[in-house]
Amino acid sequence: MFELSKAAIHAWIRERRASYEARLRTLVEIPSISMDPSHHDDMQKCAAEAARMIQEFGGTAEVRQTKGFPCVTGAFVSDPKFPTVTIYNHLDVQPAGGPEWQREPFRMTIDGDRYYARGATDDKGPALTALYAARYARENGLPINVRFLWELEEEIGSPNFESFLSGAAAEVPTQSVLVSDTIWVKRGKPAVSAGLRGLQSATLTLETGSKDTHSGLTGGAARNPLTELAAVLAACVDAKTGKVKIPGFYDAVIKPTKEELAHFKASGFSVAAFKQAHGLKKLRTNDALDVMKRIWAEPTFEVHGIVGGYQGPGVKTAVPPRAEAKISMRLVPNQSPKKALALLTKHVKKLNPDVKIHAESGLEPYRGVTTGELAQAAVDAITFGFGTKPAFVREGGSIGAVVTMRKLLKAPVMFIGLSLPEHGYHAPNEYFDWGQVEGGVPAMVAYFAKIAQR
Amino acid sequence: MFELSKAAIHAWIRERRASYEARLRTLVEIPSISMDPSHHDDMQKCAAEAARMIQEFGGTAEVRQTKGFPCVTGAFVSDPKFPTVTIYNHLDVQPAGGPEWQREPFRMTIDGDRYYARGATDDKGPALTALYAARYARENGLPINVRFLWELEEEIGSPNFESFLSGAAAEVPTQSVLVSDTIWVKRGKPAVSAGLRGLQSATLTLETGSKDTHSGLTGGAARNPLTELAAVLAACVDAKTGKVKIPGFYDAVIKPTKEELAHFKASGFSVAAFKQAHGLKKLRTNDALDVMKRIWAEPTFEVHGIVGGYQGPGVKTAVPPRAEAKISMRLVPNQSPKKALALLTKHVKKLNPDVKIHAESGLEPYRGVTTGELAQAAVDAITFGFGTKPAFVREGGSIGAVVTMRKLLKAPVMFIGLSLPEHGYHAPNEYFDWGQVEGGVPAMVAYFAKIAQR
């Protein structure tokens, strides 16, 4: 008979700290950057290593190819009659490097309880934590089956996940889906996400010539693609307020309910801690509830980079032949990426018909639940693991796979996130910390135990 | 007694073609990029090689240090009683490289009559042409002294030229200043510039954070420096018309006279040839006179590059911590760089007080003459050298040294330019061609002969 004991789980995972660190090192030192075509081989290598780790723990695992990068599927099936929890994580990472990185991004540095490396917190550290929790459950006779779905295209919008899962879903009956790729309100204050923003990113390109020209010789008559793109961007968003100016953009937005706003207010969110964690000087607003609404429950239009022209020292006075703006829109329930893209396209084409729009994969926003048996199981599990009751918030980021899994696995998706704001998702000097592993393993085991009782 | 014979000069320069090419190769293969601090040693090397060439031709030459990069001064003084022509050129070049370059920018490729390399036409080829003309004059007993002023900071706005020349001007009495750094209307149609645009360039920087942040986690609340800079730029210039929106910007502008417009119309300028030479698809206007006014006689506001955020493949959805826009304003008589910078600063600070403005050196616009003995001498000299009468136009580019020389050398400045629009000032695949040397040497000798008769 399985007995849920925090002391026992703590003792077990502490004994395995060196093995956890070694496996984390193996994973983070493979630069599995899905966005960068030059890392094609690393994606396969990362998938193979991850599958091997599941097998080493006594599970079955496969690297399943898609039209893009593979998915790793794994399973600890003790008895087909037991209920099944499917755990989703992703093993691809954001690009990394540049002067802000104080350490090599793809070498793991251990500094006390901290594990520095790109991918440490997003999402390799949490993935491994879930794997250890599943191993504990299996070794200790918890009547549950655990399956793993480890994607390698999350950071590029999961373009092949839906077609992959629609083929594989039938093999993976599941009672509950657990996602561990979300972030706490702050250190010491866990969160359960009751929603995710969606995403539609795109590049806007404008070509007006074929080569750099001397601005003295052509300036005034020549079109300047940087100037024209700046005008388009300024007409898409009010830079001061963040208000999106694309006609119709807000039409489908569902505002958070009173109950949700009450959860936000009670979450322990602090503007000062938020600014500190992300290194932000001034925000668009200093009101805590307004900040929470903006990052969790309102859509955005962001410019992520403008390519074209001169990037070196000084001012090279050339009119460039082309320019590209990298933009994204975060979307909230019930906006749709397809509709947002159509509205953007219509608006941009009206502003400047020569701008070409290349869309990346769109991600649907997700609206979860804050009530019911599974939501309560997540709350209880986190409270068990960390000794603190989590807040119901929303996640401002996007996980494309969530909406797909809800649809194809026909099971509710719950979030037990282990990352902290200061861990630096997508930021330089990303890290993860041992305390989140030590609390995360018992939290997940507790969740499994609750599902096992159903 | 000196006799001006085109046939004799042609024969002389053709005999020296290989020596011209070897010297041009020596100069262009030194990457004397004044804008890039990593080329510090190349600047000194280029100055030393250039001084050596003047000495090899029998002149005196010195590399004179300034607070920045040196000036090369040289002289062929036959008799102090003879009149003196001072020839200005510059030996520094624009940055070069990138996928648009079909050849190594700092290796000279000879393709028939063409010499491909960064700096071939701007301005090392014309500088060498003037040196050969001076050598011809000296070897053939023309009663003239020729002095050289070769700057190495033209491409960064001549920040030290004025202080250098105010120290050196007394040693360099001169009757005429000749500048060979301007461009023809088109191949086969020479031009004499009766004015230059001035220039004020600057970087606008905005820092809102200390590191990249995940746009899902901070987007909506975090300020986006790219978005804010795009709004500032859009409020500085109408991207479609090119009209500058900075209040007071046009106040001092003197419109071209009727006579000047008549010269423009008669210049042989062709919109199709202009587009072809610069590889431009569509212009802001298709009216030839309007194009000429825009590039020669009207001021501009250009964006040359926007640094910050993600530049790699795909869309990395980070909100960057800082962004920088590289901009310039071309100025026309009687605008002043100082005033333009003050107006820009006031406008930008009002739009966004957090934007920091770092100004580069300002260059005054120059208004020359189209009548009088020296203007006629330039017209006659070019007609002699190339068999075609030049048009009086203006130069849309800026040469900071011109206003300084007019003031400190107390002598009129005339322009005998040898570059063609398709040579690609500041553009990839820059080249110069032999035909411009073969016509340029007799043109300059003819100009010397005219000054000698005064």
C-alpha cells in the first residue's frame, strides 16, 4: 500500500541530487535551439538523450519523428487498469549568447543551489523533476501509469505537434494532463495557471531597392524601408500605453471575471518584485492589479527586432534596400491567432501595400479552470510539496501544445509549474534551483496519488 | 613653354596605367574605415602609403597627426611665385562587407576598365587621378604649384579637420581649392557641383530594462524600447512623402533659384538612369525635377539602422532592454547642423524624455557659384578632358572639409568630380573606371593651366 510521506520523498530525491544534476547537465549542454536551423543535429541528440533517460528509469521511450523536430514519448505503465497521467514538457530552448551572459549559456554552472544554463528552467529542469517524480511513484508502488510527451518545437510555436498527436493520441489514453512549464508569482509563492495567452508572431518585410545607397545621393527621393516600417509599427500599437491600434483587435477579448480578479489580488503579486525579477526600470503602469491584467489577461503587440540597415559603430549614412520587423501579438480568450493575423494583415496592407507578412505558427489562448476536483488536486499537491498554498493566476506566456492536448487527449490540463520569475525564461543567465526540485517531486507525487484514488 | 595637348596627356597617362593600377591597389587594399575603431592601425598605414606616393612622384609629403586620424599634406612647389592649387581628397572609406558584396571589398579586382574595391571611387581613385595630373604638370613645366590635403576622417564628419587646418592654413597659401569627391549626373554627362548638402547624424538610444525579458511574462506591462523608438521616428518624418515633421525644421531653407532650376532641367538627369544606378524599385516621386530637388536641394531625415532586439532567424519573442536608432538629417543652405540638432533634440525629448541623443559631428551645407572665372575654368577643364560640357547641379552628399577650406584657406572651392552614380558611393560592389582617369587627368591639367595664366 502506497503511503504519501513528504519526509520519505525528500530523503529519496536528496539521495539522487548528484544524479539529477548530471542528467540536467547532459540535457542543457545540448544546444537544442529549435529556432536556429544550424542546430538540426542537436535536436535529434537531445531527443535521443532524453529517451535514454526514461529508459534508464525503467520506462519505455521512443523518439518519434515529425515533419519538423521529433517528439519524445515515454511511459511507465504499471498496470493498464490504473489511471494515467500524461506529463507534457518541452526540450527545445530559446537562442542564447551575447554580452549579457556572464557564463557560457550551454555549459552548466552550479552555484550553490542554482543551475545556470539556457534551458535550465525552460523547460529541461522541470521536465527532469517530473521524471524523478514518476520514478518515485513507480518504485514505491503508486497505482498509476505516467506517460511523457516531450516536445522539441515549443519555442517555435509547436507547428507539428497537432498532427503528431492526432496520430499518437489513440495510443495514449489518459485521465489527466499535467504541464510543468509555468511560473510562480514570486519566490515562495506558487501559482496554478488558469489560463495561457495565445500567440501570433510574424515578420513584416519591406524591400524598396537592391543595395545600400548613399543617403546624400538618393536621400529624399529614395524610399527608406526602415522609416516606412517604423511608421507601420507606430500605427499598430500605441508605444506609451501598449494599446493595440489594429481595428477590431479587441473585439473577441473576454475580460477576466470578478472571481479571477479576486484571485489576482490575493496572489501576492508585487510590482517591485516583478520589476526586480525582470530588470525593468519603469513600467507602463505602477498599479499592481493593472500590471497583472496586462501580463495575464490582456493582449499585446510587441516589436522584437528590426533587421536591416547598419548595425555597427557610428552612423553609416546609407539608405538600406530592405528591412524586416519581427513582431508578435499575445492573445487572450477568445481571440484567435488566425483572426488576429487577418486583422493585422488587413491593417498593414492598408498602411503600406508593399509590406510582406510572413506568419509563424499561431497558438490559441487557453482558458482553464479554478474549480473542480483536478484544480483542487493541483492546489493540494503544491501545498503538500512546498508548504504554501498556490494562487490561481494566469500565465502570460503561450504553450501551443496545451490547447491541442485538451482537444485530442480529451482530458483536462492542469499546471504544476516550478519556475520562478527571476529564473529568466528567454532571458540571459537563465537558471533553475534545487529547492524547486525538492518541492516539485513531492508535489507531483501528491498529484499522482490524488489521481490514483479517483 | 607649356603646351596643353590632350593627345600628349593621354599618351602619358596610358603609359602609366599599370603604375596607376598598382598604386590604387595599394590604397584600396588597406581597409581605412574611419568609423570602425578596430581599423586604427590601417588609418596610419594608409596615410603613410599615400605620403610615400607623393614623395615617389617628387613631391614633399607629411603625415600630420590630429586628435583623431591623420591628414596627409603634400606639395609640388616649383617656384613660390607661381600660383597654387590645393587639391582636397579623402582616404578613409565606409564600412563594407556582407552578402551583397560579390567580391572581397578590400581586394582590388580588375574587370576590363573597372576597378572593384571599397574606396575605389570614394575617394581613392579620384585622389590618385589628381596626383597623376599634378605630376604631369610638374614634369611638363606648367608654372603652377600643387598642394594636397588628404583627409582620413571625411566619412565620420571631419571632426578634427577644422582645428588641423586652422593650424596648418598659414603654411598653405593657395589661389584655388579643387575638390574631387563628387558625382556626375550620369555616365557621359559630367557635372560641376554648385552646392553640397550638410549633415547632422545622431543615435537615439532608449533603455527601459537591463536584460531581455520573455514577452509572455512581461509583455503588456513592460515598456518596449523598439516600439517606443519606432513611434519617435514616425513622429520625426512622414515615411511616405519624406516630409520632416520636426517643428521649425524647414524655417531656414533657401529654395533653389530659377536659374539653378534651369540648370537642373538642362542637366540631362534621367529618373530611369537614377533608379538603375542605385538599384531602386520605386521612388517617392517620378517627376525628374522633383527628384533632383529632393536629392540636391531639400533636407531629409533618414533612419539608417535600428539596433536592439533579436536579429537571427525566426521570431524570438523577447522584449529587449534597449534600442538604438541611427539617424541623419541632410541639410541645405541656410540650415545649420547645430540648429537642426537643437530642433531634433527638443522634438524627441518632448515625444519621449527617456530617449538619449548622441550627436555625431555636424557638417554645414555649402553654396557654391555657377558664374565667374573659376566656375568657367572648371567647365572648360571638364569639357577639355571629357569632350562634353558639364552641367551645374548640386551634390546631395556632404563634404565637411569644404566649408572649412572656404573659410580658412580664403580661396574659392571648385569641384571636378570623377565618379559616376553607378560606381556606388557607400554601396556594395563599389568600383571606379579607367575612362574617368583618362579624362580626369587632362581635365585637371587644363584647370591647372587656367590657374597658371591668372
